[in-house]
Amino acid sequence: MDKQLNNTFGDMNLRDKIIKTLSSIARINGKVFDENTLIREELGIDSLMTIEIIAKIEKHYNIQINEEDIIDVNNVGDFINIIETIISEK
């Protein structure tokens, strides 16, 4: 695992790590949104940012996220739940 990912994630739990990743890429303080926050509408995360988020999470957790799994994700909580499911099935 590369040093930057270690510095980004440290000892946080999964939900905190994903929120940190979203806030970092969207350039929004992670403390101003929660699991009910809409990813596209409220955070302004576009398709390019989504690819960046997915790549970072896939690399950190050594998982594969299928596009079909996240196509209907609307809020942060839905996204976190999908990642938790993928990790638990690993």
C-alpha cells in the first residue's frame, strides 16, 4: 500500500475513510455532510470524480467495484453500504 493512502486513512473506520475520500476529492469538509447527503446534487461529485473515488477505494481495500453496483447510488450512506458489502464478501 502506498504511503499517501496510509496517511489519508490512518486508523479510521471504514465509514470515516470513505467520507474522508469523498470530501478530499469533492474538496468539501467531511464534517459538513453525513450519510444522507446526496452525492451528485449536494457534493457535486461528477463522473470523473466518481472514477477517482472508486479507484482510490479499490486500491486501498484491494477490491473490485462493478459499475452496475453503484449506478443507482444516491447518497453517501448507500455508497458506504455497497463498499461494506463488497469488502465483507471478499
